[in-house]
Amino acid sequence: MGSTFNGLVGLIILALDIWAILNVIKSGSEVGVKVLWILLIALLPVIGLVIWAIAGPRGNIRI
């Protein structure tokens, strides 16, 4: 049960990271800022996602 739960949590984090990266790409920020945000989210998936949710650029993407 533990490994199934961990896999599900990992999949949810991956989906949220992809969603955050798509929002960064669709935002109106400069290219350099976008690259830094994408690197932060990709290299630190959980912490980067939290930081992006608080202070990151947002696009107008609807899923």
C-alpha cells in the first residue's frame, strides 16, 4: 500500500509541476524570468511549486 500511495503522490506532483510550467510559459514575463521559474520548478518540484504558487508569474491558461 505504501508504494502505491507514494506513486500516486509523485504522479500528482508531476501533474502540478507540468501545469505550473505551462502557466509560466503562457505568462507575459520576459524569457529569462520564464527560464529561471521553469528551472526552479523542474529542479525542486515540491518547493519550486510552492514558491511559484506564492510569487510566480501566471498565464491565462485554462485546463
